[in-house]
Amino acid sequence: MAELVVAQLRRQIIRGELLEGDALPSETELMQRYGISRPTLREAFRVLESESLIRIRRGAHGGARVQPPTQRVAAKYTSFLLEYRGVTLRDVYEARVALEVPRVGDLARNRTPADLATLRESLERHAAAEQEDPHLAIKLHGEFHMLVIRLADNGTLLLLSEMLQDIIDLGNVSLHADAEVSEEEARTAAVRTHRRLYDYIVEHDSAAAESLWRRHLEETMVYLLGDNAAMTVSDLFD
């Protein structure tokens, strides 16, 4: 019975029938609705909480509230599977190359004026953060990669890329300290590369865009991994 309750509430959350921050009905109401006991309902809550679909607050003003699924949760669970299969961080970076490079070509061929405006805004934010906030610059670097995928308009690949990017973002922060090239040099080079990519997209030059992006991703992988190529994905979540 707990599994049936979990399935129904999970479906409502995923379909958007229950929105982020919504309070679930009281335990008494849910017990009556599903014809279950309090222990069964609380077991269902434990499952949903373990899936990060609800959060439980204790106390007089407590209760269960909805939180939607995120790529960070997906990335963490995926990291367990990748670790079980012996997957290294290098594998994740190589997967990103395979996903992103074709999407860059698609964007260069099919970009719209609105796409260009969105890319320009992202580049401006990244350039400003480069001098003022290194940690924000790293975050915006990852966001630009996701923006390229999002504008290429494939929802499935976007989700996969977001999941990989979340793992890579953790790796970027963790591995920057060991890189031979200074962090400032790396950030400056990244901004230059992103601007060149923008120029190729403006020109509809898909071949040049793909070539540049492949080189950028592969050089970033070498720069960040260094002697850490054997690091496993779940090491980042410890």
C-alpha cells in the first residue's frame, strides 16, 4: 500500500499537479483518502523524502512539502551507478564532448536573432564575473555550455547534459587547485573561446563551431584532470 501511495503522489509531483512548496494534505486526510494506516503513510513519506520529492518539517508548523526533481539529485544517483561500473571522471568529460559538439553545429545552422541575443547576454555576464568573482565565473562557464544545448532545442539531450554538467561543475571546483595553468588564465581563455563560438554561430559556420568546441572541451578536460584521470565520479560527492 505504501508503494501505491508513493506512485500516486510521485505522479502528481512530476505532472505538476503538486507544485514546489505546496503542502501535502494532513496525515489524517491522506489516511482517509487512501484507506491506510499512519505507519503505512509515513513509510510512503520516507520513500518520497529519500527521492527528494518532498521535505518533512517537524514541529507545530511542520508537515510534508513538495520539492520538484532536480538534475543534482539525478546526478548524485547516477554517480552511484557510474561508480559501481567503475566509470572515471574522464569518461564523463568525454561524454560531454559527444553530446555538446553536434549541438553546437545544430545551433550554428539554425540560430535565430533571439538565440543570438541570449548568447550575448550570457557572454556579458561571464566577462563581468571573470574579474569580480572567480566562483561565479566558473558557474557561468557551465551555464553557457547548458545554454548552447538548450538553444539547440532537444529536451532529452538537455537533461542528460545538465546531469553531466552538474557532475562536471563539482569536478571543476575540486580540480582547479591542482591545475598547472593559473585559474585566471583558464577563465580568460574560456571567455575568449566562448566569444569565438558566438562569432561562428553568427556566421552560420557550423564546421568551425564544432571544431572549436571540440578543441575547447578536450583542452579543458586535460587542463582540469591532470594527474587525476583515474578519479571516480562519486569521489566528488564524498
